Amino acid sequence: MNHFNDIYKWSVYASDEYIARVYMWCSGDTSESKSIDEMKQQYAEISKERASLTDYEIKQMSKINTDEYEVEVHHSWDNGGEDSTIYSAVKVDGVWKVNDRI
């Protein structure tokens, strides 16, 4: 759970497209003018002020096809908040990566 807010650790398991979307969601920057490394750097600063993940539970996994799954995850946060998110995981060059949040 310590890796959830650390983009340098979780981005290894994410597609560049997902990193760009997360950066856009958190920063509001829709210009698409930054490199992935610049997005990671700015997200790292933004995430310092966000709630930290304290617990999670994988609720369901659904196979879309041989190269894609959807995974429903319930999160608990250190500010008392809870939420559920569905993530899309795809195989990129033989490696599973988070590709979207639905």
C-alpha cells in the first residue's frame, strides 16, 4: 500500500496512456505538452497532499479477452474515505499493465 501514492513505483505497472490520464485527472492539465517523465514528476508533487491508501480489497475480476481484464477494487483511505474503482488491465508486450480507470 505504500506504493499507491508513489508514481515512480506504481508506474512500472501502468501504460503510458494511463499515466497521462492520471496526471490529467489530478492536475487538470489537458494540454498534452508534457513528457511522461515530466508528468510523473508533477504528479509526485501533487500526490504528497492526497489521502494515503490504508487498505484495499479486490472485489471482482472479469475477463474481457485474453489480453484484457477489468478489476474492481475497494479502497480505504487515511482520511476515513472509501471508494470503489474498476481498473482495466491489458497485456503490453507480454506484461500486464493498468491501462484505464472506469
